[in-house]
Amino acid sequence: MNFLAHIYLSFDDPEITLGNFFADQVRGNKYKEYPEKVQKGILLHRAIDTFTDAHPIPRKSSKRLHANYSHYSRVIVDIFYDHFLAKNWSDYSAIPLKRYTEDFYDLLEDNYKLLPLGTQRMLPYMIADNWLYNYAGLEGIARVLNGMNRRTQNRSKMNFAIVELKAHYHDFEEEFTAFFTELITFSKQKFISLCED
């Protein structure tokens, strides 16, 4: 899953949200260098990724893209799924997406020194372009895909994936909705078990 889903699946716990958000920047046992609750957020992120990678629904979504994008297809599906979460946000949260994302950016700025260097470097761009809020529109997703393609030195051709999103929009949305219901249940159980430890 991509940024917005990981933030949402932290169930409004600030420290777990931080760890769940920046976990990809933390390798191996380095997570133990962070405060205990942030560590749990990192472990939650890893559990979510493992569950997602093994699940047949995201695999079905990525298979639709595999011929054109090879191993990048899973990354693209993560981005697509964040789009559907943002687009249908009111189905999942009583807090409007705009306010939710602004509160999250405040959390990052308040904990700036705790963030890994890569996250610190990304943060100004993320806030200036309001990535999370703009996931809700196709233009925002197109910008994300363009940015990801640049990061791969144009090898991934991910910028063209917006074409597949539009062509198979209903299928991707149905797959997201079915999968995310299961992922919420899994993540909540994992969150509770981590917090009980």
C-alpha cells in the first residue's frame, strides 16, 4: 500500500502513524533505534506490506499491468489503491480528507527531527504539492506516476500507467474496495496485538 493507506491504517495513534509512514526508509533492525511506539508503527507497516503482497486481489490488479510494467506493476497498484482511498475517503473517515492531511503534515513537522533523512528531504515537496489530498483526482495520480518514472530514470514508464487506470477504472476500484475491507480488519488486529505487547 502507499502513503495514505499506511497513515489511515495507523488508527489515529500519532507515534504509530509516524513509524507506519516512514517505515520504508528504515532497513532491518534499525527500527530499534526509534521510540518504542514508533517501532510498532514500523512493524505494522511491514505486516501490512506482507499481507498485501501475498493477497490474491492486489496480485490480480498487478497482473493486469505486468505486461507493460513488469516488477513496477505492484508499485503502480499501491498508487492506484491510494487514489481510490482518497476518492472514496468519506466511506472510511468522518474527518474530511483536507483536514486529515493537514493534521498529518502538522504531525510530521512537529516530529521533524525524528524523521529519516530521506523523509525530511521529501517533506517540503509532499506538503507544497499536497500529495495526499491530490491522490483523489486523476491529475494528482498522473503527477505521482510521472514523479515515480523520473526516479527510475524513465526505465519504469510508470507515467503511462494512467492510461490503464482509466481503461480499467471500474475493475481496479472494485478490487480496491474488496481488498481494503480485509486489510482494515487485518491491520486493526495487528495494531491491537502490537499495542498489547
